[in-house]
Amino acid sequence: MDFGLVLQTDPPASQVVGLMRRAERNGFRYGWTFDSAVLWQEPFVIYSQILAHTTKLHVGPMVTNPGTRTWEVTASTFATLNDMYGNRTVCGIGRGDSAMRVAGRKPNTLARLGEAIEVIRDLAEGREAEVDGNPIRIPWIKNGKLPVWMAAYGPKALALAGQKADGFILQLADPFLTEWMVKAVREAARRPAATPTRSPSASPPRRT
């Protein structure tokens, strides 16, 4: 079993880097931070320092979103870090509730999120993808690898995570709901991609 920790990127950034270094020394594999540009310091700048001062730790946002950064910028940022430090990033992504609302914007739709997952992963791994109707490929990427994990809670989002994402992010302490949500994601992942995505359940089960 792998363990990770999540930190806010409050200043000073050097303290975040130091805590991540300590986490690696104590056997943690993942180091996550929040990504909300107005509320906290810029995480990707800090990731470069974390990666420079660690050797095994994988880093990423919990979570970024498709609205505050263009998709090719997100992909290129991850790919640059991976090229420098050896494929040690994970793209955690969601609708962008806090990041979008603090800037006066609505969170992204699930349809937009699902499209972004595929485009960001393809671009960051060196494949061509379509951005705003234009085919784009980042030519300098070689042997790039970017797992994309999606944050989800509601039935439609859980189904999307199972169909599109490489991993599932759930920040929840209720074991009853956690079991139901993980099951919903796994069931969606087992469905053929050509099958229209259907909510695994209209609502979470009630306790009895």
C-alpha cells in the first residue's frame, strides 16, 4: 500500500518543500498540494523544488481544473517537470470549485472535465490532441507519462472517473460512503468505453 500527504502551499514555500522531503524519508510515495491560485501560492513552481530535493516522491495537485489554465499549458508544465525529474508527476483534476468560484467563475461542467482529462494526458505523453478545434502536439516530449486522477463525489462524476481517469481522488472519512463510491467507480471502469455512460445509482445508499 502506498501513502501520501496533502499540504496547502501557504508561505513560506521552503517549509512545504521541507515537509515533502521529510515525507519521502519516512516512506511516503505521493506529495499532493491544493491548486487555487488566489488562495495559495503557485503549486507548480513549488513542485520543481520538491522534485529537485527528492528522488522517489511523486507530486501533483489535489486538484487542478480545466478552467484556470489552458490545457496545453497544463500538459506542457507537467511534461517539463517529468522531463527534468523522470516522470514523477500525477495530474489530479476536478471541476475547480474553489479555484473557479474565488475568481467569480462557475465550476467546469463534467463534459468539459472529461474532455480535458483525455487532452491533457495525450498532450503530456507526446500524442496529438485537439484543443479548441485545432490539432496540437508538443514535439519535444519523449517517453512522457502522466497519470490523470479525477476527484468525484456525485453519481455522474463517479461514472466519469471510472470511464476516463487513471485514478480516483476521494477526500472523505465516511467508510460507508467511501465503499459505495469506490464500487461505483470500479463498475464504471469495467463498462466498455463505447457504452453510453450511465449513473451507477441515482443517489448514495441510505444507512439501515
